[in-house]
Amino acid sequence: MVLILSVALVIGLGWYTWNSYRQFKMIQERDFRLQELAGIIIHLDEVLTMSARMAAATGDVRWEERYRNFEPKLDAAIKESIRLAPQAYESESAAQTDAANIKLVEMENQAFALVREGEREAASKLLLSGKYQEQKGIYAEGMQNIRTAIKGRVEANLQAQRRRVFAAVAAIVMALPALIFSWLGVLRTVRGHLAERNRAEERLQARYQELQTLQEVSQSILSSLDLKTIAGSILDKAMLSGSFDLGNIRLLSRSGDTLEMVVARGYRDTETMRMHREIARDATSGQFTFREMLFKEPRVEENVPACEGLRTLKREGVHSAIIVPVRAEEEVLGILQLGSRTPRKFEPAEVRLMEAIGSQIGIAAQKARLYEKTQHNLERMRALHEIGLASSSTLDLHAMLNVLMEKIDILLPYTAVLVWLVNRENGLIERAACWNLNEKEWKGRSLSDTPPLVKAAIESKAPVVARKVQTDPRTLDPEFYRRHGLVSYLGVPLLAKGEVLGVLVFLTREEHEFTNEEVEFLSTLAGQAAIAIHNSQLYELSELSKEELELTNQRLLRSLGELASLYAALTPLDPSGSINQMLEEVIDRLMEATGADAALIRLQDKGTEAFICASQRGFPSYYLERVLAILPGSALDYVFNRGEPIIAADIAADPRLKGKVQLEVGFHSCAFLPLKVGTEVRGIVHLASRELGYFNEEKEEHLMAIARQMGIAMENRELLDETKKQAFELEKASRVKDEFLGFVSHELRTPLNVVMAYTEMMKDGMLGEINPEQEQALGKIKRQSNELLSMISNLLEVTRIEAGAIIVGRDEVTLVDFLDELRSDSRVPLGKELTLHWDYPSDLPVVRIDSEKLKHILQNLINNAIKFTERGSVKISARCLPGAKAVEFEVADTGMGIPKESLPIIFERFRQVESSQTKSSGGFGLGLHIVKRFTEMLEGKIEVDSEPGKGSTFTVTIPSESHQSEVNG
């Protein structure tokens, strides 16, 4: 019976104990879950609040996405908490908490809407307003009350369960000592529960500390735009949160190849900090060399001395370290490195916190770089605007280059800048200007050729980069760059209207990789500079032409003046009078023309061979008596026997004048001129002046001309009359030519160039925005100006051809490339029903020829064909004539054609076929004349076949093995 009772008691107590244990376990699990949910709710609420504030601060829509991702998680946690402890949410405080939560969500959604509308400042004010903070306080207080209520309820349940457990233990102790073992298990469970609860509280406290640290990091990001300041603040907080001894933040350079130190703390040796600048990518594969950056995962090393790598940390005595990738979304921007000089373990929560801080650093870096990029772009736009204004303010090339250099120096300080320009006259590439470099030394150094880097930019019409110019094989003078500490090179071609004017070179004093963005910006700057240089060169060219024309005019005026004086001396000759009468008239004119104070004409008597005084003015009779005879060795003897003049600016100092009798009369300067008839000296003209230096060597030609003309007059008076007539015609022609050239140069070409330059500037928008109607009007001005400039250029070209001033060049020309370029430049005007057909093989030879003249020939023929063909087609073809060793070019059109009787005159100057279309097309009739002359200069020939109403065909044949010489055409 006792045994049965004992067994029954044991079974009953065992069931009671097991049931108590099971209920205690359920309460324990629910308690742990409720505490965990409380921490999750607090954490998620902070995440939502931080996301809303970051969205308002940065304007980045990704923060709203983050908010929407975490919002359902918070709702699920609250619902689960209500399900596990519904009593805690039935109080009035819980209702207020729920209402506060709803208001917070509404204000946060309102803030997101403001951000999407671009009202970031209003959104920030809303989230920092007193109303928001009030609801935030109500929500926090309510959640704390709920947490307290849950905790109290759990404590009450645990207390009741403890009583039941203690009752069961008492019964077991009294009934069955064997149940002690069961109580030991119960006690162990209680102890585990308490320990687990303490650990949960520690985890919750750590999580709260993590959130606090992340919130402080977020505040640091919002408080400044300076990356170094933000990074320093974040690093301080990270080291403080984990009690680290050493830390650094390294970010990728702009090129993305190198890790550069941004901020560091706790280093003992500054040399170690310098060693942290490392190559981050493999040069071959382009992948990251740091595994933290490659795999985008943190690396934990609890025994640094025993691991591979981390040599800088080992130098600093670090024992444990954690390396975290700095990320912004999926982009890796650098690494965060933290170390402790004492051994330690890293908990997963600590690693997660450092990983979150790394992401925050990435956001800060991205934000700072975006701000820096925006500011840099603003500076570039401002600099381009200022360069544009400065370049348009002057047309002087050197002044413009100085302005350009000053603006570049502001934008890229300490960068050396070189300007190479193509000389328009000889085609050579010359050094024009430099900045932040000794210009005298740069221009003074002797080079065997144009630097290949400069040539490459000109030939390719594209930027050329040399990362290390001192060792680059294309560098012509590496010692110069080493001496001046110039490392990286960028050469940008100066392009204006498709023409390369030169190269703009940028040289850095540290190794620098020019990014695509930098190259694009500097190319834009070079394009703007090229336009300004082009305008300046046009201005200089016009000024030079003006100066040359003025000098020519001065020479012509002086020659005409001398010629006029010569004519004035000979004009009054009376062919009907005697020789003495003629000489009397000549002597008066001679003195007037030369300005002499005295003049004497001595003639040789053929019968006696004595010299007689034929006519004189200004000499006293006693002087004439003393110099009547010509003594051997005298000046008169010298002039008579040698037939050469004596021009004495100073009679007293001239050794050829030995008697010095003229000084007694008061003369200080004189001229003795031989008077020839044919090749025989027949007399002497003696001119004297009281002014010292009046007669000098510069007047010799003029004086000898007068003497020659007097000889001619004496030999043939009829010829003198003809000479006077020719002189009059020459003077008239010279005056007309002078007036015409002056008109073309001053009244047409110079202002026309200015009109075209400003029209181009206005059309390109350099002087302000223009509407479509203005752009159309400017287009018409430009076309008409080009037509007028073409006519003037043709007129001057013909003048140069007739004067023999055209030089035929010789260079290697690839005919296929030449025709391709000509094809790309040829356009059909709008409104014409006309098509261009090109027909030429791909195996045309390379010839040595003047490409500019060949281009002028074909371009003129094509333009004429287009001009005189309203509809139909124009065919341009080329073929090689192997037997004749020549190349034949043909331009055929379906236009109006040329009458047969007009074909012989179409290549003459100022001749045009008479028709209504030619009159409307304008021109001087010089185009085909120039084409024919250029063809002859290239040792070729031109033929034409035409029929009115069916079109014309012009055929130009040029030798493919030209023997042309570089002489005047």
C-alpha cells in the first residue's frame, strides 16, 4: 500500500513538476521574445527616423526606398508584440503611443513628398520641428511604458511560477528525496533563464549603443561638406565605440587605381602613414588587389603578427585588426582600418557596426565628391565664361594669349602650359607662349624637329597623353622636362573650323592621370581658345596686309615723285629749238626737280674734244673760269673716263674732290653725273647745294635717271616726246592701280574680314543668344560675305599670278585621301534638285604636287558646276593614265552649257559667258582664268567640252610624276 501510494505520489508530483516546468519554459520563451521585439521596435523606429532625416538632408530618393523597406518590418514586430502581450497595449498610454506613431508616419511621408518636390529645407524643418519632437517623445515614452508593463507582467508570471515550483519542491523533499534531481534541473533552468535574460539585456544595450553611434555618425555627415572633417569625426567615433588604438580611412584616388590616406589616428611613426598609399588595382586585370574591396566583405584578423600582409599595422605593433570596405551601394570607394595593440576578440555585432560605419563613410565620401564635382564644374563654367569674354575683348594675338594663360593659371594652378602654333606662311610649328615656365629657356632650346607628341596631336586632331613625359619614347628633350620637374603631359589640338591652328599643352609637376572628364573640359577650353586665336590671326593678317600695302604705297609715291620730277625736268624741252635752247630749259627744270642751288652742264665738243659750259645756273663766273679745264686725276676726269657718278654728301671730307674750290663759293654737297649718249660719255652734269649732306647715295639712282634721260633727249628728241607720253600714261596707270588696291585693301577686305569674324561670333552665340530668324539672317550675311571675299581673293590672286609672286609647293599627296576630303567638303545648296556623283578607284597613286593648288582647281570647277546647274547631277571622277604617267580629273554637269563661240574666251581674265544665270551668279570672271594658270603651274592641261542645254565637262590632266620646281609660277 505504501509502495502504491509512493508510486502514485511520485507520479502525481512528477506530473505536477513537469507541468510546472513546461509552463515555466513557455513563459521564459515568450519573455525573451517580447524583450527581443522591444529592441527590434526601438531599432527599426530609429532606422525609419534616420532614413527620413537623411532623405531631407541629401535629397537622395534611395533613403525613401530604405524607409519603405523597413516600415513593414516595424509593423510586423508591433503586431507580434501585441499578440504575445495584448494586455500591455490595451491601456490609455498605449492608445496615445499608437496615435503618436500614426502622426510620425504622416509627417515622415509629408517630408518625403517635400523632398520629391525639391523642398529639402522644408522637409528638414518639418523633421526637426517641435511638433515632430513632441510626437517622437510621446511615442518613446509610450514604448517605454509598454516595455515596463510587459516586464512587470512577466515578473508576476515568473513569481507565481516560482511559488508553484517551490511548492512542488517542498512536496518532493517531504515525499520523495529522489525528486531532488528534478529540482536541480528546475534550478538549472531558472539560472539559465536569468543568465539568458541578462545576456538579452546586454545585447539590447549594445544594440542601443550601436544605434547611438550610427546616429552620431549620421549627424557628422550632415554637419559638414568637407570630407576630411567628416572622415575624422567618424573615425574618432568608430575608435571610441570599439576602444581601438589605431585607425585610418583610405579612399580611392580620382583615377580609381590608388588608395590615398584621408585621415588617420593613433600612429606612432609618420613614415608608416606614408606607406599606406598603395596601388589598389591590378594593372593587367583591373581588379582590386585588396580582398576586402574585391569581395566587399569585412576582414577580421585577431592575430595580426601571424597573418600575411598588413605590414604597416605590424610596424605599428597592432595585434588585432578589422578591415571594412567603404561602400556606397555596390560601389567600393576605399577601406576603413581599425587596430588594437593588445589581443582581443571581435564580436559579430561589433563587426556589423563597423560595416555599417563603412557604409556611412561611403555615403559621406559620395556626398562630398558630388559637392566637390558640382563646385568644380561651376568653377570650370565660370572660367570658360571669363575666357570667352576676355578672348572676345581683344584681337591682338599676344594680348589674347596672355589673357588665356592667366585664366588657365586660376583654373589649374601650378600647371605649366605651352602654346604651339602653326605658322601660316611656312607651315612650321612654332613655340608661341608658355606659362609657369621660363619662356626664354623654353623658346631658346635647340630642337632637331617638332616634338613627336605635338605632331601626333596635330596629325590625329585628337588629345595626346603621356603619363610620364620624362621617360616616354616620343619625348624629344627629356632632360628639359627633368630639369623643370614636369611629369605628366596632355596635348590638346587647337581646332577652329576643322583646321588645326596648333597645340595647347598642359604639364603637371606630379604624376597625374588625366581623366576623360578633364580631357573633355580642356578640349572645350582649347576649342574656345582656338576660335580666339583664329580671330586674332585674321586680325594680325589684315593688319600686316595693311602695313605692307602702306609701305608699297609709300614706295610707289616716292617713285612717282621722283619720276614726276624727272618728267618735270624733261617736259619743257622744245624739239623745234636748238640744243642750247633745250639745255637752257632743262637746266631750270633740273634745279627745280633736284632742289640744287646751282647746276652746270658741260658738253664735249666733238671737233676739239674740249669741254664747254653749255648751260648753268647759280655758279659765279670766277668759279667757272677756275674749273674750265678738266685736269687729270680730278673728279671731272674720273666721271668722264669711267662713266660713273660722284655723289659727295660732304665736299670737305670727300677725298675724290681735291680742289675744294666749291667750298670757297659756299657749296657743301655736290653731284657729278656722266651725260651719255648711248654708251659714250658726251658731257657732265654738275649739281651743287649749300646744305651739307643734301646729295647722298640714296639719290644716285634718281640723279642718274635724270642724266640718262638728258642723254636720250640729246640723242633723239622724238624719243623724248614718246618718253613723256609713256611717263604720263605710267603715272596715270600707277595712280589708278594705287587707288584700286587701296580701295580693295582698306575699303573692302579689312572691314569685310571684321564683318565675317563678328558674324561668326554672333552665329556661334559668343555675343549672346540669338533667335532662329536672326540665325537665318546671319547665315545670309555670311554667305554673301564669303562670295564677296572670294571675288576679292580671286582679284588679288590674279594680281599675284601676273606679278610672278605665286610659289609652287611640292608635297606627298595620297589622291584617294585627297578626294575623300574634297568629297566631305562639297555640299549642294538647299533648294536645288541636284545630286553629286563621285567615281574614283581606291588604287590612285601618291603624287608629289602642290595640293592646295590642285584643291583650288577642282573645288572651283565643282562649285561652278553646282552654281550653273539648277537640276540634274554633277559627276566628279578621277582615273590614272598609266601610259601617259598622269592622272585625269573630270567634272561633268547637266547644266546650262556653254555656246561654242564662247569656249575660246572662258579662260580669259574678266570674261564671262553672257546669260541671265551668269549675271545673277555675279563674279569678275576670274575663276576659270586662275584654274587654267594653276593647271599650267602644275605642268598640266585643262580641256572643256560643252553643249548649250546639255551641260559641260571640264577635264584636268596632271602628271603623276611631276618635275615641277619650287620656283615662282
